[in-house]
Amino acid sequence: MVLVDCRDEVFGAGGGEGVGGLRELAASFVVPGPAGVAIRDRLRLSESDAAVLAEVGVFLGSLAAGDLAERCRQGIAHDAASWTVRKRALTGKSSARWAGSITKATHDQWALARRGQSAHIGWLRGQITAIEARLARPLGAKADKREGLARGYASRSEWHAKSRRKQALEDRLAVVEADWAAGRVRVVRGGKRLANTRHHLAAAGLDEQAWRARWQAARMFLSADGESGKRFGNETIRITDTGRISIRLPAPLAHLANAPHGRYMLDATVAFQHRGQEWRDRITANRAVAYRLHHDTARGRWYVTASWQRAAAPALPLDAALAQGVVGVDMNDDHLAAWHLDGHGNPVGEPQRFYYDLTGSTEHRDAQLRHALSRLLHYTRRCGAAAIALEDLDFVAEKGREKHGRNKRFRRLISRFPTARLKARLVSMAAEQDVAVVAVDPAYTSKWGAQHWQKPLTTPRRKISRHDAASIAVGRRALGHPIRLGAPPRPLRHWGRTAPPPAHQSDVPGHRTVQARPEARRREEPRPHPLGPRTGCAPPGGGAKAGDQCAQHRSGHAAEHRSWHQGSLPLSL
């Protein structure tokens, strides 16, 4: 694994801590592949099948809601014994398999809410700390990054408003910390956003009946985890290799069964087009596959989602992933800027831009991202590269008003930036194309890319943008090469004088910038020459006058003062 830090950027090689006020950069690494697979297909159900599924889903959803409420009441005092009691109670109301699926989903939901509560506490503490730092500064004071001082507020009124906001955040933090200590979480089955939509139906363009249908569909429970060794990998919701679907009915709804052993067989069949062969190989080997049935009321369609886990594959070594070059990618609000770099860090070909639109519905944004990533992967395969370098961006702590002040447009931009979703989709799609994803530290890539690569690569017929130059910086950092060009040479360690600055390469009057100490050894000897020839002639320092100080000062050289006389020509010639 290649470690790239600030000293690499300043001196061109080496390692250690950052210098010159630059922070130390994190090492580049190959992102591990996805640990699971999920595929989805549509179910074309008849009216009778849809009615049965809706009845079963509503009944199991009521049991799941009661179990979640009981789990939230137990809090951190929950143990294996209480879990067994809850599962036995649900078994009498439904079946052992449905009870196991419901209790596991309850635990996952409670754990998710608990992690969200922890993240919220961290966010509140960070906001309070940032406001305190700015309140302690004088009004209008500028930020000092070297001293680690935040900027002060612009006016007295803003200072007063922020002090009141700090008190409000401290009150919220006290409430959340009390909930955390008691193990209380707040979960809304069906979603908090949909629950709040009930009070704003006109703004959402819904009536009460349409909202009620969505609310009921969101609170249904029709999902079951798979079991390895069971027939087709799942006994609760079974899908055969021919696409026939059957579900195990709970005990109170056993009268709806149309197949042996209390099962209901649907008339519709399913055929997974995406990764269908992989799914078929898995169920024929009786390996675990989880299924979820859900109803999209906006489209009036039913869907089935199949998911399973993959064995953890060993991560590809960084050197092997970058052996054939890399495609550096700079993520932006409306496009991906990409450029192919060879193994030496040189840009090859022309820059590429893959545009997407993040406005509109969630489905539209997802489709735009998938299309842009598909074009990026096709471009990578055409270039012959086996890796894509991407910035390891994280805007979790960079969205607040204390970070960007009143720049509401920029805060809104980074809030909608799909960093986590884009990286997750890229890793998943790249794994299918045998393309590695290398994550690099995003520090200074845009700044140094624009300073050192935008102008040299710009021609009258080709305009290089700042984002194109940043993609080169990302790719070079992944390859382990310095981004900045023209780095100053390293100082000589043993001899008298260091190399002069670039502006004084020729001999001019005056002393050098750095002189050797009187006690330094060999300070009076000739300065050593770098290894290797500078031109096609004899190597430097290897002539007959090497080490001759008189030869270095031509006015004092004996050969310059010796008179030269041409002999007379004989008259006989």
C-alpha cells in the first residue's frame, strides 16, 4: 500500500508528518467489494392474490408494531430471556417462522434507531463546540488556521442570536442524552416523513384516502430471512427455480390456504432478469435467500426483492490494482470529471465528463447516478485501466451554518451531494466489471490541480476546467506521485552551500542563501554533482579540470592570461 503524505507533495518523495502548515494525508486504499446482493422484480398479481397479500401484510404488520413497542419499553435491559418470551408470544399468534422474522426485524430497527441517536448526540456536541469557539472571538475577527482560531460573528445581533441557539442546542442535547442513558429510542413504523405528511396533504398533493393507502402499505410486514439447508433457501416465503411463489400463512389466516401445509400459492410467477442465474444457482443449492414483498401504491404495483450475502473476497493489493494505470474521478454537483492516467501519472487522451441531474424524485436521481456510473465504467474498460480513483469525501460534519456561515446555497449543495450513495453504487457496479475502486484523501486536490495542471494542459482548442485538473490530482495521489510540479530540490546534507533559488540559477554577485557552519566537515571541497549526465556529452565532474578551483573562476585561470602567437608560414609553400 502506498502512503502519500504532505512531505511527498512538498519534496517529491519520502514520508513523515506534514510540513509547511499542511495536514498529513491519509493513505490510499482499495475499497472492499460489496458484502451483499439485492435484486428486484415486479409481480403481476391478480385481484385475489393482491387482496390475500394485503390481508396477510396488515395482520403481520400489527404484530410487528406491538413487538417493536415492547422492545422499546425494555430499552437496554433487554436480554435473551425477554427475547424468548416475546418470540413465544408471537408464535402463538402467527407461526414460529414469522415470529423469528418479526423479532429479528424489531432488533434491527431498534439498533438502527440507537445508532441514529448516537450520531445525533455527536452532531449536537459538535455544533455547540463550534458556536462556543466563535462566541469567544471578538466581533468581526478573522479566522486563523495556523492558531486554530475560528472567525468571530459579524455583528452584535448575530452574536446574541447564536448565544440563544447555543442554549437551545444544549437543552436538546440534555434531552437526547437522557434518552440515551435510559435506552429510549423513538421509531415510527411507516416513516416519520410520511407521518408528518398527514398534516400537510394539500402541499403533498394527496387526499386522505391516498395517504391512508400509502400509510397502510408502509406498515405492512411481508419479509422473511432465508435458511441454508431448507428447500430453495427459504421456508416462509418460497420461490422455486421456475418462479412460483408461495408463502406460509399465519395461524389465524390459515383458512386462506390453497396449497398443502397451510401455504398460499400465488398465480403470478417471477423471473429475475438481473443476476437471475446467480440467484437460480443459489436456490437450487438450498442456500439462504431473504425475500421481501412490498406494494407501491403510487404505481399500483407489487414487487419482490431477493437478497443474500456474499463471501468476503480478499481485497486486491493496491500495486496490482494500479499496475495498468488509473482513471481519476472528481465528483461534482452535476457531473463526474474523469481522466485516464498511465502508470507514471501522465494524463492520457482527453478529459471526460459524465453528467447527471440531482433534481426531481428519488427514483430519478438514482437512475441518473446509475447511468453516469455505467458510462464511467465503460470508459474505464475502454482505456484498459483496472482501477478508478475516487475522493473519500464525507460531508457529515461540513453541512452546518457554523462551517459555511450564511452561504445557504453552498450548504444546500453539499447537503444534497450523494457521496455515500454514489460510492456505494460505484463499488457495487465496479465489482461486477472487475474494476477496483481506490479511495484517496481529498485534501488539496482541487487547489493543487488547478495550480499545477490546469494551465499547462490548456490549449487554444482545448479548455481544461478546474474539475478536470482535480481528476488528475486524484489519480496521481492514488498512484503515489506528487501532485505539485516543480518541487524544490532537497538540501545537500554534508557540503558547504545549498542550491540557489530558481530565480538565481546564474552566477550573480552575493552570497548564497544558506552557508555551512564553520565546524562542518568538507565545507571547502568542491560541491558534488548529481549522478547521471545532464547532456549527451561527458558526465559533469568527470573532466580533466574536475576539482580545480582555478578553473571555476575563469579570470584567475592561467590559461586565460597566456598569450598565443601564430607561427609564420614558410615562404616556400
